[in-house]
Amino acid sequence: MMHGSTCPVTCQASVVDVICSTADLAVFCKVIQSATRSPHVARLMDPQLHATVFAPTDRAFNEDEARLGQLLGVSGLAQLLTSPRVAAELVASHVITDHIVKVILWK
């Protein structure tokens, strides 16, 4: 689970920058990148955004790929990454905008 950013208040990094620079969030980064045309997902690129992101780790994606496919109606991770609409739905379900619970990175 990731809340806001690991940067100080003056940091210019976006939520996406922080996620994509975290090694064990590479799959979630790819999901976000495949859904960038969604206005909700595009907001995550704004360094001024206040949000709490429940970012699933690579391990979570790998261990639950079959279940994830069933829940989202895709055959697996590969299809999720080529379906911007489904990717956007997944990202949106992991974000609470305009509210930061606590600034910390949990592993």
C-alpha cells in the first residue's frame, strides 16, 4: 500500500513517478501506463495531486493473475496490459483522490 509520495512536500514527483521508480511496483506501473488516456489515471501524473494509492506489488499480480483475470474479464496480465479500459478500471479501484491517509511506503 502506498500513500501519497515518499518525497518531501516540495517534491515535483507525481504518484506515477514514485510508483514507476519503485522496483517491486513494475507491473502496476505498466498497468498505469496502459491506461494513461483515462482522465482519472492521467490525474496521477500531476505532482500536485493529493491521493492515497493502494499499489499492488509485482508479487501480488503474479500470485493472483488467474483470479485477477476472472474479476476483470480478461485472460491474464498480458490482456490486461493491452486493454486500456480494463487497466483504467483496475487503477481507479486502487486510488482515493484528494485524501492522503499517511505518507509512507509499505512493503
